[in-house]
Amino acid sequence: MTPKRRYLETIHFGKSDRIPYRFSHPRESTLSAWYYQGLRKGINLEEAMGYDHWESISIDFLPLPRFEEATLEECENKG
């Protein structure tokens, strides 16, 4: 089963062979421990851990164009 088909079957409550397997990148301390335990440096973690292929799209919710923050006027709080 392809990663795409596995994902679609899973989110539509179909018949997937297993759940999609994907985690975020490990912390630096975790990587250091893995290297100490024998993981070769430069190895592709996605292949080594058996991750399913995953696409992502980053969305920038900040205003475009960017602007510099400035105080226009300061008032005393009369509340």
C-alpha cells in the first residue's frame, strides 16, 4: 500500500494495512544519544526509521508586506 493510499484509507476509516508512521525531527539531545549508541552520522532518518512519505505546506500568517512596529502616540491611562 502506498503512503498516500494508507493515509486516505486511515482518515476515511477505510481498510489500511497499518496507521501512517510519521514523527517530527528528534531533539538534539535525542540525536546525540542515538549517535552515542551507534547511529551513523549523515544517515537518512526517514529511511532508517521507516517513516511514510509526508508532504507539508508552510503557511505564513503574518502580514505581507512586513511592517516595522512603531508607537504613534503614548497616552496616560485614565481608567
